[in-house]
Amino acid sequence: MNSILLVAESGSDLTPELAREYGVTIVPMHVSFGGETRDDGAFPVAEMFDHYKKTRNLPRTSGCTPHDFEVVFDRLQKEHPGAPILHLAYSASTTCSMQSALIAAEGRENIVSIDTKSVTAGQAAIILGVAKFLREHPQATMDEAAAFAGEAIAKVRMGFFPGDLDYLRAGGRVSNAAYLGAKILGLHPLIEIQDGKLMSTKKYRGSMARVIRHLADEYPDEQRLDREQLYLIYGEGLEERIMREVEEIMTEKGFRHVEWVKTGCVIAAHSGPGAFGIVGFEA
């Protein structure tokens, strides 16, 4: 087994089971609502949605603090003296987490942070790719692991439909005029990761079920995604019928491994219930 230890934020939406299986230490990001700040992953997403439905007060999200990383780095360095630590960071363009990790790492040896320029399942896909590389190459150095991560970061592609534009409007990420126009015309903005930033690139018209099928049919081919592994993002409330239809489309397209990733509180606070996305690597 490789001695390099992997660290990532909870906003990667890596499940506790996968984190344990691949030895990834998760640092919590934070969500504030109802007068308190709580760790992402420490409570059900539905609780946050219920709060917004009742109060119309949008939960606020925040990145990991330097103290959050200090706690994790202290524990890992105590449990694994001298072991190098590789932090595969949530997009630095969207949160302070990577900067917090750099602050926490000051004065410590063998800690490297790399900006994955991705969020949610995009970040998770990179983390799992690096973890598998380290398993297959137990003698790999930090430089080799960083180089592998860099290649994965350059190839990852993500297209994402928010489930409810109310959340984007409440968070100031879409204007009232754009919101009303989208509602009247039945438009769904496609959000893609471009150099670490979440950008609205296209608009699809129709019901959520229709635009999801449309995206599932065209996005993998447009992005020339590798057929070996695909990750599908779903938000609380996405219909199981739609999920099954998407799986059938991906099977027909020849994807060998398809894995669903559920959005945690950080992403869900901005995308609302019923979100959907596709993540893969360019072939």
C-alpha cells in the first residue's frame, strides 16, 4: 500500500463508505441555517430543504476553516508519522477551503494541496482516480501522484442541471429577470465546470425529465467521454423513474461502470432538490 494519505472536503460528496474503502480523510465544509452553523454531512439534506420551504431563508454555505484542516493534519501526522499528505481540493475559485489548507500546512512538512478545479462528483472522480492509481502503484512518489492528478483534472468534464432555480435566485446567482424568463419559457440552465468556475453554458427547454434525457443522450458524445467509468449526480427528490431511464441510456452508449453520487448539503443549498448531472473523463 502506498504511504501517501489523501484528504478532501465533504463538498466532494464522496460517501463515507468510499472514503473508508480508499483511505480518504474528509474535512467538513459548513452550512448555516436556523441560527446555527453545522458540518456538511452531519444532517440530512431534506432537513435543509424543509427549512427553506418553511422560512424562505436560504441556507448559507462556507468552506473549511484553517482550524478544520489543522485538526485533520494533526491527527494524520500523529497516526502516520512522516507520511506525505496529498490534499485534492474543492475548486479554489468557489471557496476558501484550499487557502485554509495552505494556512494550516504552514510550518509542516510533506503536505501538498492541488486544486481539482471541480466540485461534487467531479472532485470525487478525481479523488477516486488518484486513490486507485496509488493502490496500483504502491511505490509512486508525491510528484508522480500529483502528475496523475493533473492529468485527471485536465480531462474531467461535468454538466449539471440545478433542480430548483428558486435556490439560485435566493442565493443571488441568477437575476429576478432571468429567473422569471426561465420559469415562463420552461428553461433549464446547464452548469458546467470551466477552469474551476461554475458557468451556465446552455439552456434546455422542457420538463426536467425531458431535458435530463436530452442531456444524457448528447453530453457523453459531445464531450467524448471515456466509456470505462461514468458518474451520475442526483439531488434529493430526483424521480427514480428518471434515474432508471438515464441508466438505460448510458448502458446503450456502452458505459461499463456507472455510479450515482448524491449531492450533499453544500451543493444542494445552491441547486435545490431534484438536481441531475453527468461527470466523466474525456477519452
